[in-house]
Amino acid sequence: MPDQPPHDPFELFRRLWGPLGVPIPGMAIPTLDPKEVEKRINDLRSIEGWLSMNLNMVKFSIQGLELQRATLQAMRDATEPPPPPSKK
């Protein structure tokens, strides 16, 4: 069995949006073929799922970093000596 290239997760994007980052003409022109419409819907749902998954990963990364920041600040506050009393 010949080696297959690794799966490119962006292949679907490239096919749908073309090499220049603009929609290919078929995406802007409506089609009368129900199979083609169904295929486009399925392709876009796949992209939507991929984007949602990545958005959730970014949100979890942000939450993790915020928790890390709060933990570091709490550790810093616990190890710093208290400020000297102010004289009035």
C-alpha cells in the first residue's frame, strides 16, 4: 500500500474558498441541482463544526491562562511582606 499524504484539515477550505481567499464562482451562483445544494450544506456544516471546535479550544486556553494568572497573583500576594503602616 503506497504512503498517503497526511490529511490536510484546510483542504475543504481551499476547495470552497479558492486559492485567493475569495469565494469561487460556484458558491455565489445558485444551483438548481439538489445534490449539489446538499453537498454544499454538508461541506459548510463540516466547516462550522471545525470552527466551533477551534473556538472552544481558544476559549478553554484563555480560561486556563486566566486561572494561571490568578494563581500566580495569589502566590505573589502570599509571599510579599505586608506594606508598612502609614503614618498620619
